[in-house]
Amino acid sequence: MSSPQSVSVDQMRQILNEIIDALESPDYASKLDEAKEAAGNEMLKMMQIVFPMVVQIEMETIKHHGFNNSREGIVQFTQLIRDLESIDGEVARLHTQIRSHYLPPVSISSSVDTSL
């Protein structure tokens, strides 16, 4: 187990894959689906119901890699992800995959009203 400050890109990829595996495991997938259904298309409900579940699953995973099982640990982990995303596309892709569990895909419209 390494200290959180010395997590390499490869280790971060492994941790993110473990989180994805947990999110998609039979233990959690059905609970997350139920929570998403309860939230519907309402972003506020998604952040109130689904997001905390995802964070809890992340915390359960990262504690095995030297991070505190607390708010401080998840903040530290998220900051490290952001730092590594800028240098590694795979870390960015995996983090986007995790976020897709609580953030709906955003489509950017190509039509822009320029009459303003």
C-alpha cells in the first residue's frame, strides 16, 4: 500500500478500475439503478440520492489504498485524480466513466443563437 501522495498513474488507473468494478457489481448496480429511477431526470435529486452512494462506494475502495475513509480522504483522492487527468487520458476517461453514474451525459448543441 502506498501513501496517497505517491500514487502513480498506473496505481490511479487500478484504483479507478476497482471503483468502476464496484459500481457495476451486483452488490451495488441494482441499488444505484433504483436510486437513479427515484431521482428521475432531476439533477438536484440525483445529487441528493445517487451522488452520495457513489461517493460512499469510492470511499470504500480508496481506503484500501491508503486514503482516509472520510470526507478528507475523498477530497484528497479527487484532487489527485484532477492532477493526473491533465497528464493521462486514461485516468480522465476512467474518471468520466465513474461520473457518468451520477451525471447524465451532456450534449452541447451546435446551434447557437447569435441574434443577441
